[in-house]
Amino acid sequence: MEPRGSSGVGSGNSGTYTPEIAESLRFEEEIQSLIDPSFDASSAAGGSFTALLGLPANQAVELLHHPGPGEPPASAATDTLRLPFGCSSTFVERAARFSVFATDDSPASSSGGGLSPGLKAEPPDSDSPPTLPAPAGKPRRPSKRKECEKSKAKAVAKKSKSAEENTSAAKPAAEENTSGDKLPYVHVRARRGQATDSHSLAERARREKINARMKLLQELVPGCSKITGTALVLDEIINHVQSLQRQVEFLSMKLAAVNPRIDFSGLDHILSAECGPLAVASGCGGGASDPAMWASDTAASTGGIRRMPAPPQIWHLDVVHPQQSSTVWENNGVAHPHFLLSPATSLVGYDPASSVPLNSNRLKTEL
Amino acid sequence: MITAALISKRNPEGSTSENKWRTGARERAYRRRLVEALCRARGGSASGPRAVKEAADSALALTARGRSRWSRAILFGRRGGNLLLKARGRVLVRRGRPRMVAAPRPEGKGVRDSLRTLRWLVPGCRKVSTSSLLKESADYVAALEMQVKAMRGLFGV
């Protein structure tokens, strides 16, 4: 290969050179010639490479191809690229990709820089798969730039929109400032970059309404504020609703087991007056298994609302545990309503003759 | 909650709907109604657990005063012997939630599937729009929490 060095590529480099392979071959020769002599232009490479940043992808590639007047940048660019390439038909695409990355934001350029050491280890034979997305990526990139601009503009415009919202919320009848269907005729400034026809406005209003309601729900259900993403939040809400319904069912089952024994007639004013926890004799074995449900309310039990088993003949100690119950009462001092259900389906009360006070004046004991 | 305040601008009442469930007044009202319902249920039908649950739910719906959609669905779903129906004097028979049908787990993780499951869970919200569904479910969650709290309080926890 002839050392072209810093001299121009010369022969017949015109932009109308259509066959890509021939271009790339020539490019390969250039690059190989360029890489062989040592270039210390690495420091200048960054600066001159960035000169290519302002160019769209195609022009940059062409410049790389034909480094005529801008040859030092091209050489420096190729130096930064520094790719070992065998079959260099892929080099065009790779160069294109690099330049395309450079046209994006700075993190992309650093990723472009990060790609090169990765690509160094890449065997050239495996270049063919990445070539396919790269030319497809090329036309995408310029549009991505426009999207970046658009999103930036949107971010800016959103602030203006929220300012608009604040001012319009101050208006008396403005529910949703974007929908003109409620109010007679509202001129609304749409956000920048978004459509302004009535359909989109209505859709946007609807979406905002739904999002606001979702936020309300999120705040209501515990633990949803941290979750981002509508689907997970909805799953969490569903779980919460199901668990609440199950709790209601469970509690109602308990209540149903107790229900035939309990007389609620005298209860209304007591309930509304005290609003305190009531001791209820538990159902079949479930209550016996969790004494914690009853044992914790010393305050209420000093007040002494206790459910008394209704028919007077039920007033008896359980035959199985006579001593236990009495010791329970004495140990606790204040009578904890610790009822045990015997298999004979009779409620265990406490001995009326015991020292535990019965607030019979507060409760009606008839069935 | 600022968003709640923004939404409630369209409501004639001042406070938001689910905050009302948190107040003690609602809970006391619910307890009263629950006890009445239990009394009545005990005297009347068999005191199976389902009857108790239905009574509790009806009491809850009644406490909501029929303002929310799910409460109306519950009240009109129960046939006969309901306070609201008696007061109104006419029986509106409407299909409530079918009993003993388990709601399916959210099939897939999509938003639409979860919304469908939510429709199933909240009574009376089969055909409403999404935004109404979300509003109703917020109200429903608040009401359920109050119900659980009241029933627990009844038991002495």
C-alpha cells in the first residue's frame, strides 16, 4: 500500500461515487496507510472529531471517506476510530454509526468512545450482523435528534402549561382547562409539539382525569406510593381490595358464630356512647386459639362492658376447666373476657358468685 | 392531598368523598346500622356467615347513603327486606354480584386485565368507564377499610 500520508486521497474522489464496496476498499487503503505511521493526533482527535459532530451522518461519512480539504480531521477521526478491520465493507457502516453516535448527546458520544475498545476485540467476521441494524439506525438517528429537541421543548412547554393550569384553576368555573365542552368557548393553548384538534384535546383531558384518579387511589392504598407504573399499582390495589374483602368475610364468620348467643337490643346506645371494644364470645375454637383478641383491653374491661351469655341456664362454668377460668379471672385482676367454648356449645361464663364484678346494670341479660 | 382538592372542585360538597369514610361519625353510623342489621338478621333468616356478611355489606352500603355506585348496586342487589327499598316503596330488582363466584386473578400483567379484575371486584361497576371505575374503587376501598375497622372494634381488638 502506498503511503498516502497526509496528502489528499486524490484520484477521483467525488461525492457521486456510488458503489459502496469500491469506496470502502479505497477507504481501507487509506486507513491502513494512516494507521501505519504513528499519529499523535489523539489529543487533537477529540477536538477535530467533534468538528464532525455538527454534520449529519451522511456528510460525516463522506468526509471520512474523502478527506480532501478536511483531511486531518478525517485522519484524526480514523485514528480515534482505530479499528482493526479485515473485511472493511463493514467499516463504512461502523464509521457511520460512530458519527451518528457523535451527533447525539454527549453520553452517546462517550458510549461511542466506549464502543471502540469493545469493537477492537470484535473479530471482523462477526461484523456482518451488526451492520444490519446500523444502516437502519442511520436514518433513525437524525429523527432522534429531532425528538430530543421536541422533548426538550415539551419539557419547557409543560412548565408554561402548568402555569396556565394554575391561572385557569383560579378561574371560577374552570374544571378542566383543556376541554371546552363544559364551558362555552375556551381558547386553550396547547402544549408545544402536540396536536391541537378537539379529539386530542378531549383525549388528553380524559387521560389527565384518569391519571389524577389513579393518583388518588395510589395514595389511598398503603404502599403504592413507591411503585411506579400503572400495572403494578393496579395489581397492588386489587390485592388490597381482595384482602379487605376476605377480612370482612372472616370477621363476619366469627360474628355469625357468636350471633345466636348475643342480644344486641340493648347495645345501640352503648355502642354509640363508648365506641369501644366489646368483648364477644368467640366462635368455634377460633376464639380459643387466639386469646390475644380479647386480652388487650384493660381500659374497656374496667369500664366493664362484657357480653353475657343470654339464657340464665348457661351461666355455668365449663365442666372441663373449672379451675382454670377462675384462676384466669383472679390472675388478671380485671376480668378479662376470656371465654372458652366447650364442645357442648355452651358458653363459659364466670361464676356469678365470684369476686369479679358484673355490670349487670349496664347490660340486659335477657335473650 | 392536592389532587383530591383539584378533583373535588367539581363536587358540590366541600370535602372529598373518601375522607368522609375516615371520620368517626361514619364509623359510628356504621356500627349502629350494623347492629340493627345483625339484630334483624338474627331474628329472621338463618344466621349463616353469608347472611351476616350480607347484612354487614348492606349496612355499609346504607352508610354510604347510596351516593356511590357500588352502594346502590349492593342495596338493590339484595332482594327484599332492605331498608332503602322499604323506604322507597318500590322494589328495584337489579342483578347484583353473583354469589360465590371467585374473581379471577389478574390474567397477565397488563393494565387492561387488572382493570377487568377490578371491575369484577367492585360491585356494580361492570360497564362504567375507566375513570368512574377508579373513582368508585377509591370510595370502595375507603369504605371497606372502615368496615374492617368497625368490625374489629366490635370484636374487641
